[in-house]
Amino acid sequence: MHCNDSRDEAGSGRDRHANLGSGQIDPDLLVAAVKAAGAPVICETADQGRKDDIAFLRERTGS
């Protein structure tokens, strides 16, 4: 599963990634999607902050 937050609001037609928790998507929804997928995750976020994104997911998913 590819995981990222979104810089822009839904329906904007733009696909600009943001670090987890810093964009427009509710972080709880991102975590729920990762858990429901039950698959490996690829963080599609900027190099700066990616380690924090991985730690965020590990902490909230128990991985």
C-alpha cells in the first residue's frame, strides 16, 4: 500500500503528497486504511520527515 497525506483538498484535481498528519487527510483515516489493507506500506512522502512518518505508522499500527 502506498501511503501519504495530501497537500491539497479532495476534488482539487491535484496529486501533491504531504507528510502524514500535515495535510488534508485525517490521520486516523490513514491509519485505518493501512490496518485494513494488511499489506506492506510504502511511504510516498518527502525525504525530510519520512522517518517521522514511518515512526507514526509503526506507533499507531503496532508494527
